[in-house]
Amino acid sequence: MRRVIGRLAVAALVLAAAGPAGAWDQPSSCDYLDGEGFIVTTASGMHNPAKAEFCVTAGCKYGSPWGHLEYIDKGTRLNVHATSITAYVFVDQGPPTREGDPTGTRQICGTAKTNYFGYVDFWAQVKDTGEPDTNDEFIIRLQKDGQLVYTTEGDADHTLGGPGTRPGGELELEKPNRWKPTGAFSDLNPSNCPAAPPSCPPGEILDEYGRCVPQCPDGQTFDEASQMCVCPGGQPPDPSGMCAPECPVDQHFDSSTGTCVCDSGGDFNPVTQQCCVPPAGTFDSTSGTCIGD
């Protein structure tokens, strides 16, 4: 399993670190999170799509993060049982519900006992999108001794119940209890959340192995061998930094015109959208065919 993890496609999450609060500022006191359900996961490519069930609670009590997490991946029978909560982090906030409860994204960090890896550090990100609950999201990531051992970050869909509109549970944020001491949200840092996804410097993104590499223009990918951004097929971009379109046989891209043109000695046939090349020669507009020179 560790060898598989080393090849995981770890997605660079937009919400991996606490970001702007948007139209609603971060509350001064912790809210309360409660939810359960399931996601459909491949564990970022470790196995075929399978259910993974979870239940989670989180918040603050008497100034400290508090909560619990249970997670079971039906594809591997991985069982995660939280043993401590070390951080409850505000990420963003959406419009309040009709009852005045908050919505938005939160992160929970802590330690857990597993049946595969022993004790691990965990990071989970949950999103309450309000009613209906079909768009709520759950993501989890596990590290042991600083090494990634399990994650659902690379899954294409993080919504409860998987793709579609079928219910897969719900996540609910609730207002702080005014009658009980709570506390402030945690600041995400390596000491209270070592399992949090890494972040890259400006201009770089995480590649499929979780390493920071230059962020390439649209249509290009970073080539490790050349340490350059390359076009499809491994070709380098042109001097302007753009990728030339893939031209048909007997044609090449002309950067001055921005079009595909016939190779030297060829004539374009607009009927067949192909080039007339020797010995066929040139295109005859009268007959609509290539004729010999």
C-alpha cells in the first residue's frame, strides 16, 4: 500500500490552507460541526470506486479544539478512529441558513488509530453547502511520520453520495452555544496539523506526486526530464510561449500566419483539406483535384 501511495495523484486543493473568508468574516467564536454519511472514493487511485463511510463532530470547548472522527474505506477496509483533535480551522463561509446557522468549509486535524498504519496524523476538510445537502463535501488525508499514506484528495468528486443527486448523508454547521464556553478557531500550522496538504510558492503547483513544480500555461505540462513546460507530445512551445496546434500530415504550423500550411513543394486542396505533394503536384481548382506538375 505504501508503494501505491507514492504514486498517488495528489490534487492541489484550492482550500488546502485557510483562505479568504469572502463576504462573511470569520466568526470570533467557534461554531459546531456535526455530520455523517459516505463518499465514493478510489483513495486517489488505490482501488476501484467504493463507499467510504464517516461520522464527524468538531468545535471548541473551553478554548480548545474538540471533536471526533470515524472513517471506514469499504474498498480497503481501512478504519480510522480519532484519538485526539488538535485543530478546528475556519476556511470560508457561505450564506447563513434560514435558521441563522452558518455554512461553509472547515478543517479538522488530529491523531488517529488505524488498522493498517498504526497511529497517524489526520487532516479532514468538510463543506456544508446548506439545503439541500446533495453538495456537501468530505475529504480526508493521513500521514505517518511525515509521509503520506492515504488520501481522497485526488478523487474527481468529493460530494456525499458521489456523483448525482442521491443523498449520501449531511454535514451541518451550527451557531456557537452562547451558554457554554467555546473558544476561537485554530490557526492552521505544521505543529497543530502536520497532515495538512503542502502548499507551494507563488507560480508553482503540486504535481501528481505531491511535489511543487512550475505552473505551466494552459495546454502545457511540466516535463521532469527537461525541467520545462512542454506542449502535447513533448514538444517545446514556440518563442512566444504558445503551443502550435497539431497539423495534419504533410502540413506544419506557420507562426507568422498562425495556421497550418503545406510542407515545402505542396499545394493545399480545400476540397479534401489535404496537401497536394509531388508527384501529384498542385491543386487544380477546375477539376478540384491534385494534378501532376
